[in-house]
Amino acid sequence: MSTIIEPFRIKTVEPIKMTTIDERTDILRAAHYNLFSIASRDVLIDLLTDSGTGAMSTKQWAAIMHGDESYAGSPSFERFQSAVQNLFPFEHIIPTHQGRAAEAILFSILGGAGKCIPSSTHFDTTRGNIEASGAEAHDLVILEGKDPQNLHPFKGNMDVEALDAFLTEHKGKVPCVMLTVTNNAGGGQPVSLQNIHATRDIAKKHGLLFIIDACRFAENAWFIKLREPGQQDRAIPDIVRDMFAGADGMTMSAKKDAFANIGGWLALNDDELAEKARTRLILTEGFPTYGGLAGRDLEAIAQGLDEIIDEDYLRYRVAVNEYIGQGFEKLGVPIVKPVGGHAVFIDARAFLPHIAPLQYPGQVLSCEMYRLAGVRACEIGTVMFSRKPDGTEVPATMDLVRLAIPRRTYTQSHADYMLEHMASIVDNKQNLHGMRITWEPPAMRHFTAKFEPLGAG
């Protein structure tokens, strides 16, 4: 559509500080060219992440006033648990302060030296928590998922044949099979219902737990409804329940498809595993009926789970990303296709072929978008994924720039502003040069690493 009508009205606004190119150039230099180090007040359009950055609804703000802050036995937990179990068929609902905390708890139990955890594509925090336990994270996405231009409708799918072979080869070393919906690191690509069930069946064949990384479950369900044969007439809640049928657990960041600013959960069916997780929860997060969250946050999540399955919203959500993606394509900017549900991913390696992967084309393009337009994006590529646990570095499968769209936050004019400035980058891209890392931490380096531009020579 040429004009996108938001299925909501705006009742509260937040001012944006307008900065100049010269000011942003100085800010970039002071931040050592790491966009995570820039103060949010110095960003015009913040697309660094869609996690916890969306706008909450009037009903969510009203629900917050119902928050009960009792240490144990809060009715807010009961409402939260009921809302989760309305969509997901799990016996044990363990709240955490965000998704990575759920991952940390899970892999502190299932991980460990010598273990292997396969998934379609692990995202950064999942991979980090697996590796922190001493285990290895393995990605087994289908071949189409590694090709930015391929139009396969479900490029987040697990390669089930490769998974079957992997589980046979690593018998005794794999505690669980994971699946990421949607596949964030692969361009926000969805997983088909058929593939979810096939992955589950392979896990069961090998006697393993099947765990879904589910933080964008509603967007994935919407793509199933749009693209998978036989699903068009089904309601989103029914598709969601079908996605999780037979799964043994899920990790969830409520900062995505629950419209919350904070929160998450680990859900399990196994009583013994859940008891171990709750013991760990008490040590690291809090009592099992709040898990590091205030009662008001539990209420906001419960309400958000009701709102996220609204089809008018999901239709609008996908239309926004398609509009931006089509705008980039008109400018000749290569993107990951089809456009995903929560973000538009620019193929920085194809856009800047004169910059070698180990000179971080995604980081270069992200910095230039901030310098020229004040838009903060996120590199998803060689900076984030190339360094191995032994310290070696090889180019990532793709070098992408993710423009993650916060939910219900920006309008079409913000998108048009960004596209206008992207045209200038297209005209001057040959003048961009690579970067090198001058300092990095031992893990999760993309959050705090320091960079400097390489000279024109």
C-alpha cells in the first residue's frame, strides 16, 4: 500500500532532539564508532532493536495500575501465567527479567563442556549463553536461508535432513533441539508450521527435548497464515497453539511480541527440569512468582499477549516493513528478501563489495546511516558472529544491517525521511572505507567493542 494507516491513535508524544551531521560525526568519534555507545537522546530514529522499545497501549498502562508487588503469591503472576498458558501448552511458567535470563537458566542446566545445541540459527544472546556454559552452538538453517535474494517464503526453516544427520553424528552430546521463530539472525525470516512439526518429530525420534526460541511468535504465525497452504482461514491464536503443540519448552523475551518494555519467561513441561530451573531462578532472578519483574510488568505482559494476536495490528506491522523494503529496492539497495516481520535487513556485503568482510561492511554502513541521517541501526554479521570461542575470526555467512522497527512507535514520515537520506548514501558509497577493531571484550563483542575507520589508502 502507498499510504499506511496505523490501527491506533497517538495520545502521547516524545520529542526528538534534532542534531546536525557535524554533531553526529563528533558523537560517532567519541563513541569509537560503536552505535551501542551512543546516548539515545542523540538519535533521531532509533532502529537499533525492536526489543522493549515499542509503545504500550492505554490498556497496558491501565493494567500496570493493577500490579501487585507482593514478594510471593502475587495475583499479577496468576494473570500473567494464565495469559501465557492461553496461547502456549506448558505446565510450568517461569518468569524472568528478559529472554536472555531464560536462556541462561536453561543452558546452565542443559549446557556444559562437550554438549552441542543445534538450531535453525541461534541469535547472539542464545549463542552467548550456550558458549558460556562450555557447549557449542550449531546453526542448521536451510540453504535458501543463506541467500539474501532467494524468495523462499520460509527461509527460517530448519534443514531437517541435516538435523537428523547431526543428531546421529553427535549422539549423546545433544541435550535439546532448538528452533528460532522468526529467524532473527537470518533476516527476520519465518518458519513454516510444517517445518516446526518436522523439527519436533526429528527431536522426538532421537529422544530429545524440543525447545522453541519464541520471542516473535505472533509475527511468525501471521506469515504462516499468509504464506502456508491451508492456513489462510485459521485464527492467529489457533496457529500459535499449533506451532507449540508437542514442544517441550520455550524461551521468550516479552520485549518483542508481548509489547512489554521488560520481561520474559522460560516455559517447560518436564517437572524435574522445571524444579531445577526454579532453583536457579531464585538464585539469580527472584522468587518464582515474580522472577525479577515487578507485578506491574507482569500485568503489562499479560495484556500485551492479548493485543499481539490482533490481525489488524499484524497486517499493519508487516506492511510497514514491506514499505521500507520496497523503498530500498527502488534505490538499488540490496535487502534480504522476502522482508521479515520485525525488521528490514540490508545486505551490506552486496551493497559495499569493495569492503572486505573482515573490514566489517555492516558496521561501516550502520555508522554512515547514523552520521548522515541520525538513524541508529545494528550490524548483524562479521562483527557479531565471526569470532569463534578459540579466538579465531572468519567472515560470517552474511553481513547485514538490521533496521529493527519498534512496535507502534514511528510513522510513515519517519520511514520516508530515512529513505531520502539513504539515497545520498547510495550516491556516495564508493567513498566509504572499512573499519578495524581497536579493542574488544572476550565475549559478545559487538555491544562494547571499539572501532576506527581505515584510511582511503
